[in-house]
Amino acid sequence: TMGCTASSHIAVVTGGANFAASYNFNSIGVAELLIDRAGGHVTTLAASLLDCSAFVGCIIGMLTFGYLGDRFGPRRALALTLAISTLGAAMSGLTAGVDGSNIEASIIAWRVMLGIGLGGAYPLSATLAYESVSDEDAYRASSADRQKSAELKVAYANFWQCVAVEALYCITLVVLALPGS
């Protein structure tokens, strides 16, 4: 793995999971603005359902994947949450380009699935980050130092949520600046 430690691999995975969760939770609001700017119209009811659908799924995911992480291990459960959220994000994006009368209902359903995956990612990424303090480091450090190191790893994983929101708006500005947008 070219010099990457297990701890740095876990930091990338947990940070990436939190980045994806925050990006996907916030992207629907930007999408609604872009639809309006392009001359489309999202009704107030549809906007409300689109906005909350991922959060409904998130609650289900948090409750479900916390248990699955305890039962099968946080790594396996996190891999499953990432697969579910990837499928939900891809299908909600692909559904948006299909002509038909139930596009909004389909996007809402896929965003619930997206939310299930993202909701599971939060507790599992925190667990993995916390537990990633190596046994060697734990042996050398005092109990208080080990606790501090583990908490910093969780904070690092959660930091990427802020970066995701900034990245979303920077990408949106670039898209709006493109000719014909």
C-alpha cells in the first residue's frame, strides 16, 4: 500500500464517508435552485419532500447500521452503507433525466435509500476513527493520551463535512459560470 498505514487508510475512508454524507445532504437544495434557474419549477410540496427524504432515510440508517456494525463489524457495515448510498445517489441522479409523471416520487424514493446509507455512515465512521488508534500507540500512551488521540481522529473524520459543503458551492459556482448554464 505504498507506505500507507492502516490508520491513514481508515482516516481517508472515514473522512470520505463524512464528506459524501454532507455533500449529498446539501446537494438537493442546490439542485432545486438550479432547476428554478433553468426555467423548471419545483413545487413547495415537492421541495419539502425532496429535502426531508434523505433525512428520513438517515434516521433509519443510523438505527439499523449501528446494530449491524456491532453484529458484523464496523468495516463491513460501512462498506455496505457506502454501497447503498452510492446506489441511491446514482439512481436519484439518473431518474432525474427520465421523462415521466412520477419522476419526483422516484427521486424521493431513491433519496430515502441514499439517506439510509448516509445515516449508517455517520456512526460507523466515528466508530472506525475512534478505534483506529493502534495497539502500539495505545501501549505507549497513557489512558488520557489515547483518549485524546482517538477523539482527534473522530474530529478529523467529521471535519470533512464542512469541506463538502464548501466544495458543493464551489462546484455550483463553476457550473453557473459555464457557457449555456
